[in-house]
Amino acid sequence: MPGQQQKKKSALASTVTENRDFPLEKIRNIGIIAHIDAGKTTTTERILFETGKTYKHGSVDEGTTVTDWMEQERERGITIVSAAITTFWELKNDSSVEKGNYRVNIIDTPGHIDFTAEVERSLRVLDGAVMVFDGRTGVESQSETVWRQADKYNVPRICILNKLNLIGADFEGSLKSIDERLGANAFPVQLPMGSEHDLRGVIDLVRMKAYTYEGIEDNKLKEEEIPEDLKEKAQEYRSKLIEKVAEYDDEVLSKYLDGKELTEADVKKAIRAGVISVKFFPILGGDNRMATVQTLLNAVVEYLPNPLELPAIEGENPQTGKVETRKPDKAEPFSALAFKVVTDPHVGRLVYIRIYSGKVTAGETIYNVSKQKVERVGKLVLMHADQRELIDEGYAGEIVAVVGVKETSTGDSLSDQAHPIALESISFPEPVISLAIEPKTKQDQERMSMALNKLSDEDPTFKISSDSETGQTIISGMGELQLEILVDRMKREFNVEAGTGKPQVAYKETITNSAQAEGKYIRQTGGRGQYGHCFLEIEPRSRGEGYEWVNKIKGGAIPSEFIPSVEKGVVEKLEKGILAGYPMTDIKVILYDGTYHDVDSSDIAFKIAGSMALESAAKKAGMALLEPIMKIEVTTPDEYMGDIIGDLSSRRAQIQGTETRAGMTVINAHGPLAELRGYATRLRSLSKGRASFYMEPSNYEEVPQSIAEGVINRTG
């Protein structure tokens, strides 16, 4: 068997190399996205097996998956980092796209909310996505989150209802949840034949043919006629499908309105147009057996766009300030977006980039528009999960990794230096939880700083700071699991032993009213003195809007070269906080007046003046403490619902409502993170281990005064 595996790998390497310069119309850049445990990684593994990338099915339970390659992923059975892999699929059906071999670049993303940054940055650079739903429960909380992320970047999607072969499968209920919870214009293009243990295949509503699991011969799907007992239902669904998609193609709509029979190619053409315009989302249904996976691969090729079918990427020319476009063409000037950084033990720092136009060659120099620095491309590699393949060039439409660039980080725009273009960057949520971390030995102290910086370089939601009073290092992130895994990675990958304190909530501070204040800093020391003087006005902003700076200086009251110094002093004070030492947010700061001294004024003097003015204004305006509020979803047998709701209410949670899903009661609530420590243990106790919960950050809200005083006293 090892010989077989080696042979497979060698063949794979030569296949990829021979197909390097692939026509863009035959490339699909897709991501697999879903709620945790919906079956993303298993779906990806089946795709790799069906396309000949692997010689056996990888198993999450056995820790033998290709894309979950980290030790922690295999131990825990979850995806932690997104993995990129390239495979090929031959389309043999009559379709609206050309038959032949297609290159499919796949990114398998995590489902756990603590690793939401991996999903965010993947969706930013993908051309399409496969959204996996658990066919027993339909839309779950993280399903909604990743769907909104895909909406944000206008990503075309096809959906698959997975696990319809398991007890509790509910095809109709899952369809209803997609309609009601996502508000998506989605409709099946496949019907499952049977349900739960009786699931025996799928009906293709476009071809009006059946594919049964028993009808697979020589690894090929065998078409069969639709069983008599399902013909009427299939025809009903097909009529509704055509009614939904005909409008997306003028020719098809004309034929439909004239009462003419639509061909298979007509229907696929209309579906494809609806998908690419992000107005329609086809739903496939079944499980991870071959019949479903092969039809899924056909759907990826037939319905999801190639790089040429998406709008040309837009960006701003930093030299002229004008908006420019770049077409996905090798002849265009080079442009790309860095979306992921990885520290690889074998080749060092790897930066994943999506190339939007032109090409990049190993050894050449490129321009980092975001950092305004020239970078040299050492090597280029195609990534196959944790395996690497050296290549000479990367082309428009590809996702490749670059070795050798030192300054480039997540969200940076890269381009040809003669034709710079700044693309839209990637935004990430703020951390909601933090903890103190201390090295166990002096040797660990030296290594810990390096390890933390490398991990922070990889993960934009992982922040490092220091407590000025205690001297402790503080790490912050999206959840306890994320921080736990990062500390574990420090030990395994960087040989750093460290102890951690209890997780602490990431509070924030804000103001409640508007106010004005003066900041004046004057020092005379015998020689040249210091003079900085400014007037600030502050206003509260709506929750979640963050910080805004406005410069209203007129007539040179403060010279333009000192204005950035005033803002720097303001920002530093915002980061340190005033009320209890937590960062300030949701505040508008207006610099409207000031004075200066021809000799004594300096950057440092105006920076201090800005800091003084902000503190004075904030105290006048009145301050409040904000806490992270979590969206909570508890799934429980009905008999424990009363106790669980009572416990949530005692934790200051607001119950939003309940619903029934797959025979279980789902309790939806919003509650403060500060009250949810140890909730997993408490829930197990209340439900005798039968309930489960999901939690994700929702928003920040003001802490009740009585509780805020306790927090302030603890930190004061």
C-alpha cells in the first residue's frame, strides 16, 4: 500500500506540473463553508478521493484527513486552519459549459466561531463556495454567520444538504430553514430518494434521471429512470425550479414564456446565470457517497464561475487617487492580495496570495502597496494542504504561496511597481477574551516573544499586549478554544513552556455625551522648551462604529506637521483607556483649534497635549463600560428546557425564543460573556450530558452600573 501511495503522489505531481498554465475558463476557485460538524472536511476528502488525489477516504474520526493536517486538528476532530488544495475533474455531461478537464482549487475552512478569521479571509479571495448544511438540522448559528460573510463579499454559492442518510434527516424542514433563516432564493436541483437509512440515491431535476448507490459501476455514475412512485414529485419540483431560474437568462425566459420545452443545457444555462449573479442558490441533497459527490463536482464546474466571469477587480491608484480595474488576464499588470500567512517549519514564512491579474515569477521583485515597500519573491509554491510543489510562475486566477517576502501581511495589496493598485483589504472582528501568559523559565522567556509574534502574524484576530502595571504579557482572541490551541502550538512548534491565568473578558470603554476640552503642555528647562496646545471636541458614536478622527483646523492655528502628533496622542490614550484601563471605542474626536510656538513646539509636545485634552474631555462627557454580548444557541431535549432557561436568566441572558429542530428544542439567547465562564460544565450537569451549545460574539452593550463598579474597582 505505501508503494501505491507513493506512486499516486508522483503521478499527481507530474499532472499538476503539466497543467500549470491552465485556461482561466476551466479554473474554479472554491471554498467549502459550513457550521461546525456539518461535514465540510469529509466532503472535501470525498472530493479528493473521487478526483484521484487520494487513494483512500480520509476520516476525521481516525485523524487521516488530508486537509486537517495539524496535530491539534486530528486530535480534536475539527478544522482549525483553512487548507488549500488543487485537484482536477473531468466534465462529461451535456452542459452550458464546455466538456473536458477542469482545475478546481479548494479551500476547506473551519466551522468553529473561534477561527472565523480563516473563513473571512478565504471568502475574500474565492470565486465561489459550496455551503454544507446538516440535513437533520438545516441552518445552524454558524451557518448564518458564514452565509453573511459570503454575502459581504458577494460570493456565488451552491448548497448541499448533507447527512440525509442519518436518523433525524429532514429534507423539507432543512429547505424551510434555508428560506426562513437565511432569506435566500434557494431551491433544490436534486431530490433525495428515500431518507435516513433508506436513502438510496438522488434524482437530478435538470436531467430528470435517477442515480442510485447500487447503480455505480467502475467508479462511474449510472443513470436510471426515475422510480414511478417519485415521478410526480420530481416533475412538480422541476416545474418550480424552472419557474425560479428562467428569468436569469433572456433566451431561456423567452422559450419558457412561449411554452417551449427547455433542454437540459437551457436549464443549466439559466441556473448558472442565477448563481453567478448571486441571485440564486441551487441545493443538492444526499450524503457523502459517490453519487452525491460526483454530482456535486459536476455542479461546481457547471454552475460556479471561472475567474473571467466575475467583475474585474477594482482598486485605488495610490499615486492618482483614482479607481482603476484589473482584468483576470496574464497580459495585465500584476496585482494580488495577500490573505494568509503561515510559518512553515521547512520553508519558513509562507504568504498565500490570490493573483487577480498579470503573473508573478520566482526571483522577481514586487511592490507592497499597503506598506509602500519593495519585496523580493524568493520562491513560489502550490499548496496541497501541508504538501508543497515548487513552481516558476503564478498566473491570474491562481492561489499560490510566496516564500521570501518579509514585510507582507494579511490584507496587503501587491502589484507591479510601475502600476500600483490598492485593493480592498480584509476586516476582522475584535477579540472578546484575553488571558495573561508567563514563560516557565528564562529560556522560555526568550523564545516566547518570538513564538507569539509569529502566531500573531498568522492570525489577525490574535492580539498581544502588555500590562504596564504588572508587566504581564496579555494575549487576546475570539474564544477560549483559540487561545488554548495557540498556547498548545507554542509548546509543540516552538518548544515554549508557558503558564496562563484565567480568561478575562475584553471590556471596552466609551463616552455617554459630547464635551470639549483643552490640552496644553508647556515645559521650560533653560534651553529649548516644549509647547503644545490644542482644543478637542468629542462625541459618542453608535455602538460598533469605532473611532473617527476629524481635523477642523483652519488658518494654520496648528501647523499641519503637528496634527498627526495630536492624533497619535489621542489614539494612545484611547488604547490605554481612562475609566478602568480598557480600550475606548465608539467615539468621534474633532480637533478644532490650538496654538503653537515658533521655537518650542514639537511633535512630542502636541502628542502629550492631545492625550491630555482627550482625557479631560472624556471625564467631562461621562464614561461607561462596555462588555461583549454573546449569541447563544442551546440544543436540548425538551425535558431540560426549563432548568436551562432558568440558568441562562440567572446569568443575565435575554431569551430570544425557542424552536424545535430535529426533535430537539433549540433555545436562542443573548448573554454577557462575563457570566458564561464554565457554562459547558454547568450545561452538562443540568442536562445529564444530553444538551449542547454554540456561542459566538454578537455585539457590545453597556455594563449595568452596579456590576461596572465592581469591574472598575478590580482594575483600579
